[in-house]
Amino acid sequence: MATEENGSIKVLQGTLDLIVLRTLATMGPQHAYGISARLKQISDDSLDLNQGTLYPALVRLEQQGWIQGTWGKTENNREAKFYAITRAGLKALDRETQRWRKMAGLVEKLLVAEA
């Protein structure tokens, strides 16, 4: 992930799916605003996903069968689509986590080797 001038973090391509899947696996079913708010909280306000970033990811994950959306009421009694991770999503989360750890390890090795 890259840091922008204002201190916020720009999500690298391919990491958003992993982040969303992990959030749903940890927190249970959430609506898009809940996911976004949780990520912002965990990142100490440095990861602020807008609708143009988050909604396409949710649609993509749902089309892949990794999450399932159902309509329900929010705490404020508003209609919202709540997303839950599926069994296939849990398997994908495991694969993506392993892939991310390999990539992070490789980048760390390269950074240490260059120092």
C-alpha cells in the first residue's frame, strides 16, 4: 500500500479483496458503510474507502461467490445490503492471505538486500 500526501493509504490493486474478506470473516455480516468505517478505525483513519472503490469490490466478490449479500435494516432502521463471507470466500481468504504473506516477505527481502 502506498501513502498519499495527506497521510492516507492508497490500496494497492489486489489487496482490497483480501481486506474486505478478512473484515467479514472477523466481524460477521456488515453493510458497506460498516466495512468502510471498520477499516478506517483499524487503520487509525489512514484508510478511507469511498463508494467508488468499495462497491465495485463488493460486487466482484459477490459475483465470485466469495460473499453473499442480503437486504436488511441498519441500526438506524435504513435498508442496506449486508454482506457475509461464504465457505468459498473463507477458502479464498486463506489462499489470498498466503499469497500476500509471500509477496510481503519477498518485498521485505528486497528492501533489506538493497539497504
